[in-house]
Amino acid sequence: NSKDDGDAEARDEKMMEKLMEQIDFQREVELLDFTNRTHMVAGLEEAKMYCLHDEKDFYLYYFIMKYGGKSIVFVNAISNIKRILPLMVLLRVPAFGMHANMEQHHRMKNLEKFKESTNGVLITTDVMARGVDIPQVDHVIHYSIPTSAEIFVHRSGRTARAFATGLSIHVVDPEDRRHYTSIMHTLDRSEDDVPDFPVEMQLYAACKKRVKLAVELDRLSHDEQKKQADAQWLKARASDLDVDIPDDLLSDDEKDEGRFKQKALDAQRKKAKYAVL
């Protein structure tokens, strides 16, 4: 009946009160807000770089060479990772890639290598913007400006964690400008609130020269790999059909071994030049 139900409910309430007293569940709680008026964590410094789209790689390498430390570079497309990563490897930067299309074990392996490094660079999409704890990140570089302020804040929050200091660099090209202005407005800020990143032009010029040479070496490597793959495919099909390959289907390098050796020698000279820059 209703009286029995009321008595049972009262007993349950008393039991719950006693239980909460025993486990001290109702202790006072103090909320700590580590963000400032800009919605960024305390201890985070910021700077911006305005540049052309084709200059981003130069500024990225300049920053890495001048300041060292552990950096996360955020891009908006997987194609950017596939293009930038080989350049960083050629430039002898301990760089690692991370994106959603990678196999899980490969992602975990790269993440562990990055965590263990002291001057490593993690080039990633927004898959690493939140949810994964990466201690002691010195810098966050927005190589590509995101489309929302929420993602922008989450990215920047990868550094300056647990009372540490950190630096967030905003690399802004003309295509990024609209999103960047919108993000600053959403965060109740102005672009003028973010200082320009200082650039030492002599060092920048040297870094630009090295990056251009790395781009050329990467192109030569891709061209040679494609030629070898095409030649192997053609030879395999000819072997399957038991026919000879006509001369007009052979590449110039296969028809002229001396020319091939000269190209290889030129590539080696470029690598030697690069090594002493």
C-alpha cells in the first residue's frame, strides 16, 4: 500500500545519507579555470605569420631550425602530410605523420616515437587536436588555419598544459585569412591582439634555400621511382606475352644507359651540395 511505500522510501533516503557521510561525498568542491579571457590556457603565448601559400614550408622549417623543441604541426588535409613529411625527412628533421587513414599500430608507433623525442615534429590532421594526452609539447603550429574556433582552441591546448608554458604559431596565407578573422571574432579578439612572429631574414633565406633543394630532390626521387615502376610493369607484361619491347616504348634512360648514369650523377651532386648547406 501507499503507507508501506512511503516508509520504504524514507528508509532508503536515510540509508543514502549515511552512505554519503561515510564516503565524504558531499565535500566542498573548488572549480579552477585555467583559461584567460581569450579562451586559451594560461601560460600560452601566441604569434602569427602572414605569408603566401607557397612560403609556408619555408617558414615551417625556419621555425623548427631556430627554436627546436617538440612541435605539433596541424594541417587540414592528409595530402599535406604526405607532401611535407618527405621534405622534413630529407632535411633531417625527426618528423612523424599522423592521420585517420593510417593503420592503428602505425599511428601508435609514430605517437610513441614522438613522445620519446626531444626535438620531434608531429605532422597531423585534427585527429590529434583532442582526446590524446601528449606531455611536454613546446609548440603548436597551425600550418593550416581550421574552419572553427573550437578546433583552433583545442589545437592550441596541446601545449602549455599542467602549468607549463607553450607557444602557438598561426601561419596565415590569403586563403586562410577569412577563417582566421572569423575565429578571432568568435574568440572576442582582433588579429592585432596577436603579435607578429619575428623572422631573422638571413637565417630564413638559408632555410628557404635548403627547402627548395629538398623539394627538387624529392621530385627527382619520385620521377625515378615512377620510371622504374613503369619499366618493371612493361617488362613483366612483355615477359608474360613472350615478346620483345619495341624501342619506341622504352624510356630515354633505358635506350641510353649513359644518359641514365649522368642523371644519377647529377642527383648525387645535388645531395652532396645539400649536405653542406
